[in-house]
Amino acid sequence: MGTSTADRMAAAYFDAIEVLCGVTPKGWYAERGTVRAAVTHAGVATLNVAYDTTLEPDLGSLDELAFEVGRQTAHWSIMVRGEVNAGVVDLAARHGLLKRSDLPLLACAAGEIVFRADTAQRELVRQVGAAEADLYTETLAGGFEAPEDAFGPLMGGGVLDADPITGYLAELSGRPVGTGLGMRTAGVVGVFNIAVVPSARGRGLGRLVTEAVVRDGIAAGADAAYLHTSAMARPLYESMGFRLVESWTVFEA
């Protein structure tokens, strides 16, 4: 997978963020040249973000939209693709965003995904709609070990019924213990919200949910999948066939 793949996966991700802002309650989205701004009002910095869609950020527009995002929420970030230059670092610092972290973007073609779940395991994961938004959000917060209100109105309203979004719950003995979210844009499926509550970890549920998201995305016509990963989860995704296509940088307070 080369630069063209990275561009395509990045474009799909940016489309997904725009869609999310359009359907989530109180969502806000803006564009200025190659720069975008997205606000969901969730208490998660990467869900309220100013970013450039290219490898050469427009610092002037990025600065202007960063101001707009920071004005709306206390938890926000600036995100850029590829190598970070001194101008971006200085810009983030002027906005008080001094914490810097890498955000690997992984992708996999549909034919290269390694599926391991058998029929019985697949039955542990089910799709959920807006009627179960509160249960989904509660499980999502538990999986990320975040305060119950961290995701705010993110999954409220009709988000989980909106096209092209599909929500997933993993359950053990009828109890929800894990989440996932698939978003199909630009002919690929994005994998989001993979989280398992502490008491249910170590049983392969994260992989099961990821497989469900990707399998359903491919069935709906996607020819590839992408996701962002933490360092801890990266070996899991690589065992499924995902490979690094680009590394992004996030600045937050």
C-alpha cells in the first residue's frame, strides 16, 4: 500500500468525520480551503478537531479554524498528516496544545483481511440501532474507562440509525461488554469505537467486533478497511492483515 492508498484512506476518514458531525446532536463542521474543522461536543479531544486534509498544511486557515474549534469546547485538538514542521508545532503551542502524540493510520484490502471467528463466536456480536444509544454509550465509556459523560451527545439522536453508520455491541451472558462502529464512505469501511470493558478483556472480543465491522462493510460493497490504532492495539490489527499507510500527529492540551 503506497501514497495513493494513504490518500484514499485519509479522504474516507475525513468524509466519515463530516458525516458524523452532520448527524450527531449539536455537531458542527466547517471548511476553509484544504482545512477542516469538526466539533461533536464529546469530551474527547480527537472528536473536536481542526485538521488539514493534505501533507502540506495551510497554516493560516488551520489557525483560523483552530480558533473556532477551541472557542466551542475545552476538549479539542489539531491534527495533521505526515511529517510535522516547526510551523505546525508553533501554531499548536499558541493555542495551548502542548501534548503531542502519534496516530498511526492502518489499512487493509478486503481480500487480505484475516478472519478467525467461527459461527458461535460471531453470534457474540450484534448490530444496534438508535433505540439502544444509551446502552451503547454506557458500554463505550466503560470500554475506554472514561467518565460516563465523556462521549456526551455523540451517539444520541438517530446517529446509530444513520446511513452509512452501523453500531455494534459484543455481549457475554446477555451483558454488553464491548463496542464497535463502522462507517462506510468513499467505497471503504472505517473501523471506530473498538473498546472492551476491563472485566471482559483477554477473550478476543476486540478482534470479534473488528471482524464484524469489516465483514459487514465488505458485504455492503467496501473493498478495503482502515482504522487508527494505539500502540497497544496495533499488533492485534496487524495480525488481521492491517498495515501502516501513514502516521498522523495530534496536538492537544
